[in-house]
Amino acid sequence: MTLGATLLELQQLTERLRRDCPWDREQTARTIVPHTVEEAYEVADAALADDRAKLLDELGDLLFQVYFLALLLQEEGAGDLEQVARRVHEKLVRRHPHVFGDAEARTAGRVRENWERIKADQEGREGIFHDVPKALPALLQARKVQRRARAAGFEYPDLAGALADLESELAELKAELADEPAPETEADPRHFEELGDLLFAAVNVGRRLNVDPELALRSATERFRARIERAEQLAAEDGSTWTELPLDAQDRYFDRAKEALR
């Protein structure tokens, strides 16, 4: 079966589900979007795990979300799947003049600069931060805002400047710290603000290093999780329950787990 025939079958399946399934009939763009976001994260998990079979499956689930949302647009007379495909095709051609035109861009950095300039100059976008989605995860939103600022020329001249800013924000947070707050109490507004500034500065350093902050934090979280789980296993092999051990003993097992997982 050809690609076109397969995609047409998926469109027809989507239309039938919308027509004949009580759950699908009740859905709106607002109610379906949480499922779309969930499917996108499942695609990301499969890709990061290098699980090609799972990625193939999850991409299909995400593709169905695109078809379903396009069908909702069609029902409202606001567009359809053909327009969705046509618009993204036109957008990609417009934003790649170094491929489809005479512009030059020999590096990925130059491509991104051209991309942001075209969005601002040719697509009628007003303001530096026009249409930066507020629903983006915070780390990704910070990186996108920083990229827009860079496109406007507001940027540290080098990595050293970004690192100095990170160190400055850490010093400011430390200066605001007195006694450690009691558990379960509301965060001090000053700590809230300074920690936010520190995280924003860390994202900026990551951006200068071409490190995706969301992926980096996910990776660090997974490493920590794996080490804790391995520490529990090592303790169990010694006849102990890791969660019941004193901190110094837990730490020794954690260090052993780090070595075992290198």
C-alpha cells in the first residue's frame, strides 16, 4: 500500500471514530489537547530510550492526534488536513531560503538566526516574544525567550559572560538564605525569585553549550533514579533495606551504585 493510500485510510478511520464512537464524538480541541501533549511526551521517551519499535508505535499515536484535531477544524469550517499540510510545507520552504533560495547558511547557528529573522520580518510577528507559547514547559520557554532575545542582539558576548551570570545568581541565592525553612512551609518570596533567576541563568549556559535543558534535566533525573534503584538492590543483597538505613550508609550504597552504573 502506498503512503498516500495509508494516510487516506487513517483519515477515514478518524472520521468514522468521530461519527460512531460516543467518546470521540464528545471531544473538543480543549479536551483532546491533554492527550496530544501526553502522546508527544511518549514520543520523546521512546526517542530518548533509542527504542525504535516503541518510537514507531508512538509516532502513530501522535499522528492520529494531528488527524483528529484537523478534523475538528474541518467541522468548524476553520480548515482541514490538506490546509494543515500545505501551511507547514509553505512555512518550511519560506524559512529555509538557504535550501530553496539564494541565501547562504553554512552553520546551524546561521540557520537559526535566519529562521528567527524570517519569522519577525516576513511573517508579520510583532514584538520580540510574540507567540512564545505560555504553555511550554518552563525550561523550554526560558530557552525560547533567550533565543528571541539573542536574535534582537541582547546576548552575552561569550560563554564566560553566561557562566559569570550563573555564578552571580547562585551568590545572590546564597545571600538570601538564612536558616533552612521548616518543612511544609510556604516558600519565601525572595528564595522563589532568586531560585528562578538561577534556573534561568543555568538554561542560558545550556543554550550556549547547545544543550537542551529539558533533555539534560530528564537525563539527570533518570541517572539519579537508576542509582537509587541500584542502591536499593545492593543493600538488599547485603540483607538490608536501603530506606531504613541511616544517611551515611545510604550514601555509601549510592556511591557503589554510581560506580556500578558507569
